[in-house]
Amino acid sequence: MKSCGPCLSEKFLCDFEIYDPYRRNGYATETLRVMETLAGNEGCRESVLFVANDNAAAVVLYEKCGYTFLKEMEYGRYLKKTIHSATDV
């Protein structure tokens, strides 16, 4: 994750995909963990993402990784998670 200036208190994950042959091997979980660790080390305290209603596998992944409901929209929902820096844990 490249820093684009001073960190806000939250990061927003826009697009995220693991190609079919590599799914169900833990890559998505590990990618989220790394993103959260890097953001936490930059001082961010919340990760927010959007997931489409028709992406049930992603909803399961995000909930498994600790994301909780934030806001319902017409085509999906926003989820959030509190993140920590390496020194917080």
C-alpha cells in the first residue's frame, strides 16, 4: 500500500479480487491482514469497504475477518473494522 500523504483515520478498500485459480487458499485473508497492518502502522484506525449484494463469498470473507455492518445501500453494503498498529497489539 502506497501512502498518498498524511493518513486519515480510516482507509477505504475500493476494489479487491483474487483470480479464480488462487481462490480458497487464504490469499484474500492474508491480503486484508497486510493492508490492515500497513494502514494501522500509518496511524489509521478504521478500514471501510463496500461489498455488492450479489457477492456472497466476499461477505463471508469480510465477516470472517472481523468486518461489521456500517450502512446499507441499494446495490450492497458498507462494512467496517477497527484496525490497530503493530504496537497496539
